[in-house]
Amino acid sequence: MGYTTMGFVAGVLLAAKGNVVLGPLWGFLSSSMWITGTMSFAFVPEVAARTPIYAIVLMTLAVNFRYAFYGFSMLARWKSAPFWRKAYLILMLTDENYALEVASPFKDPKRHIAYCTALSLFNHSYWVAGVTVGALVVCALGFAVDPDVIRGWTDGMEFAMVALFIVIFTDQIRSFVENGR
């Protein structure tokens, strides 16, 4: 649910504040290329400012550099996977995917790789659906509501990702305290 919800917010912001034509298409294409929420939220002002593509590529590499370390730590577990699958698994590594993949209940390498692939495919599809639907909603509202009003409604939505991390962190602390650790 987190990927769909956060993706929806990213799609709303892209369509409302990205100043793009065909927001749902932009949402679909950008979310198909990356699953990272941080980049999706950082992408909106860059697209609105018409930042050159090379600068967006460099920003993407800088923002997502930590995922390379996640990928390096998983290569031993994925050594029997074909190259294309490893590339996809690394591209789809997020904080959430990494945590679930490291805690995989499957010790058999083939089952572990199948689990990681299924997890990545599902989470990626949730993300793409959320971003695309969010952008579609804004475009549909744009026929009935002034786009400037819609942009006003989205003020503060950028905080959604920070709020999600605060909720997760608070829940982890509560669980830690309740379990007496």
C-alpha cells in the first residue's frame, strides 16, 4: 500500500506542479524507469524548471547512489541469476525492498531469487499504478477545476514522504519498547 499511496502523491505533484503536457504519460514513463520516491519527488521541480536531461540524470545518480551499495551486498545472493534479472533487481532496490530481501525466508538460492524478483515486480507495478493514477486524477480534475486551484490544493504534499518515514520510525520505536528490547 505504501508504494501505491506514495506513488499517487508523486503523480499528483507531477501533474499539478510539473508543468507538463500529458501528465499521466510522464507519470507512467518516469515511474517505469525508477521506483524511488525520493527521485520522483525531486523530479517535479526539475521538470517544471525545464532542467536539461543530463542534469536530471546526474541528480538521479547522486540521489540514488546508496542503492549501489545495497546491490553490491546482494550480488552474492543473486550470483546464479542471469544478468538481466540482476540488473532489474538492482534497479528496483529501494530501502523497503532491500529490507524485505535481506530478511527473505528462503535459503535456497533459486527460491530466494524468485522471491526477490516477485517482490520487485509487485512493488514496481504498485508504484507505476499509483503515479499514473495520481496524474490521471489531476488531469481529470483539470477539466472541472482551475489548474491554479489544483496546484494550491497540493501545497504541502511534498511532506508526505517525510511523514511516512516518521510514522514508520515511531512504529518501530513503539514495537521496540513494547517488546522490552
